[in-house]
Amino acid sequence: MQTPLLSIKNLRTYFHLDEGVLKAVDGVDLEMQTGQTLGIIGESGSGKSVMARSVMRLIAPPGRVEAGSQILLNTNDGEPVDIAQLPYDGDALRQIRGKSISMIFQEPMTSLSPVHRVGDQILEAVLLHVTRDKTEARAITLDAIQRVGIPNPERAFLSYPHELSGGLRQRIMIAMALACRPQLLIADEPTTALDVTVQWQILRLMDALRNDLGMAILYITHDLGVVAQIADTVAVMYLGQIVETADVFTIFERPLHPYTQSLLKSIPKVGAQSRQRLEAIGGTVPVPINLPVRCRFADRCQFVKPECSIAAPALRLVDNGHAVRCFLHHQEVEHGR
Ligand SMILES: Nc1ncnc2c1ncn2[C@@H]1O[C@H](COP(=O)(O)OP(=O)(O)OP(=O)(O)O)[C@@H](O)[C@H]1O
Ligand SMILES: [Mg+2]
């Protein structure tokens, strides 16, 4: 077996609030290989962003990555590091952010400085992480801008963010994330704010760059069409936990968890009448404070059984690479959480 690029074990990220402990991520295990695209899906509030930010340790008090969590990254240069154990403000973490792992956020305006030219912003990251040679750094920056399909890289280099369209700004964000040749790119709903055509262009672009640069992509979205397009493997999150994971074909062809099945039913079908309502999942995602020990989806599940209210199911492999957290498919109880 290949050593995984990223190996997450029992990741727990809790927010310590006056009302109680909000368990945004509560025992996530997952592995990623070099070159793999893992899609994370789940409704709003399921913990996707907190999980992604935890991998970068971008969680501020009252949130924290709890003791016992492991985020093992096999960097190109040196020993594997457990990101969960690194000092919060140290050099080691700064080296990992931007160099080994880059993240693209949903809204590009919030991550670009409005008062600096976009080229200089990318250049700064390259000077920090790749080379101190200014001429070389400029060449790498222009190459990154060109790779993301921007027609006139020199002109884009000199632009300010507000002078660019939403699609171009998002491309600049991707260029910035890629200029440092990360081993892992985390994309948190990077195309939701864009129109559909630009969205598909960017997905194709990210896929091409993954092949060229040999990186892995952790792609977060609540759009199953996007997942079908880009992911090799899919993990479905509900209330801070992974409830099902499998390769992308299996998730679409043979989803086992009732939650995954409901998510799939909520995709509008091609040819459906435009007025037809989406089949929504009954109920809403609760806030994960003081959750009882039981299946977290039991209240909303149409196949609920008595045991679902007494114990919490473990995430267990039921087939090659296909794991599910549901008593309809196995009887393994989760202990110690
Ligand atoms: N800074 C914070 N302080 C307190 N609670 C937070 C904070 N950030 C997130 N949460 C809570 O953590 C849970 C998971 O939130 P998260 O943002 O990860 O969801 P998500 O799956 O990314 O949703 P969306 O699809 O809307 O982006 C939610 O209950 C949310 O309210
Ligand atoms: Mg989010």
C-alpha cells in the first residue's frame, strides 16, 4: 500500500460556547492519496468547512482541534508531521500553509487584499514559499496566471481585484493557490458564487492542473453534480461525522445510507418540469450541542429502527472501499464518543 499523503484520525473540532460544547467535527477519519480528488458533501452545517479549516489549523477560539485528533501529512521534504500537534503560531504551520497545503475559499474577495495588485499578492506567496529570486518568482507567478486560462497574464498581474470579474478573481485565487505547487489543494465551495459556465470551466481547469502538478484535491460542495464531475472518492458528512464513503460511481449507483439516498433524490432531474419542487429532506440539521448517544440521523430517517435511538452506529466497511454508518447495513456500535 502507498503511504497516504494525508491521514486524518479521530479529528474532533469543538467550539466551547456558553450554551455548551458545539461538536462541529466529531470523530472524522479519512485518508487521501497523492493525485486523488476527494469530494466532501453534506447539507449546510454538517461541518465541512470546519473540517477543512482544521486541516489548515485555521480554527480560532472558542474553537479548537481537540487533543487526540491526528492530521498526519506526508510532506515531500522530510518526516511526516502531525498538523494537529503543531504550535498554533509557529513557523512549521506557516510552512505547511501555502507550501504543502493551499486553500481556496468560497468568496474570493475576502481572501484578496483590495489595495494590492493581484500579481504582487501571488508574487509575495511565491517569494515566501518557493524562491527568493525575484525574477524567477515573477516568472512563476505569470506562469500560474496563464495556467488558469487568463488571456493576458501581464495585464491581469497589474490589476486590482475590483477591476476583475468574479470568474477572473476566482481564477486568480486558484493561481495563487497553485503557484506554490501544493501537495494538497483544499477547495471549499470555490465555484458556488459563479455562473454555471464559468463553474464548469474552473472544474475542468482544476482537474487538468491536478494531472499536471500531481497534487491531491479535497473538494467541498453541497452540489452533487459538481462532485460527479470532479471527485474520485466521496465522503458524505452529517452533523460532524462521515456517514458514508465510497468511490464516486458507488455513491451514485448504490448509496446505502438513507441520508445519502435523500441527498441524491434532491438533485433536480434533467427534463424535470421547472416548477417541480425538489424533494427536500424532512427536518433541518440540528445544532450539534448536547447530542444524545444515538444515530444522529434517526429523527429525519424514514427507515428508523428501535436500535437507532439506543446506540450510535460506527462507520464500517461493508464492501471494498465502501463504508457506511448505519444499523440497516451492520450492527457495529461506536464506542467511546
Ligand atoms: N466560529 C464558529 N463558532 C461557533 N460555531 C461555529 C463556528 N463555525 C462553525 N460553527 C458551527 O459548526 C457547525 C459546522 O459548520 P460548518 O461551517 O463547518 O458547516 P458547513 O458544512 O461548511 O456548512 P455550509 O454548507 O453552510 O458551508 C455548524 O453548526 C456551525 O454553526
Ligand atoms: Mg462551509
